[in-house]
Amino acid sequence: MDDEVASGVRAASAPARVAVDRRSARGQRHAVEFGINQLEQFRAVATRYDKLAVRYLATVQIAAIVSGYEAETF
């Protein structure tokens, strides 16, 4: 560290890697939010109509299957 200060050379940081990680995280976050919004098109999922966790999970799974099927047909 003292040699770097004496010679005026600073350690290189990696801002490019951080920017890529942010873009990657942003894309992943967008995919998750898009998926949740697709599921919330189903009223039972959005309002959590089923009170039992097992039934709610089944509702979410059925909604995911139907929304995936609809996405492939277009």
C-alpha cells in the first residue's frame, strides 16, 4: 500500500463488473416481477382466496401452467 501511494499508482477497481452485475440483477428482478404479475391476473391468486397453504399453492401452480400455456399459444 505504501509503495502504491509513493509511486502515485492506485489499485484498479472493477466498475464494469459491478455494472454487469446490476444489469443482470435488474433483468432477473424484471423476470420475477413479470411472472408475479402474470400470476396475479388470476383473481384467486391475487386475493389469496384459498386460506389453506396447500390449496393456495395448488392454485398458484394451476395459474402458472395456464399462463405458460397461453404464452406458448401466441
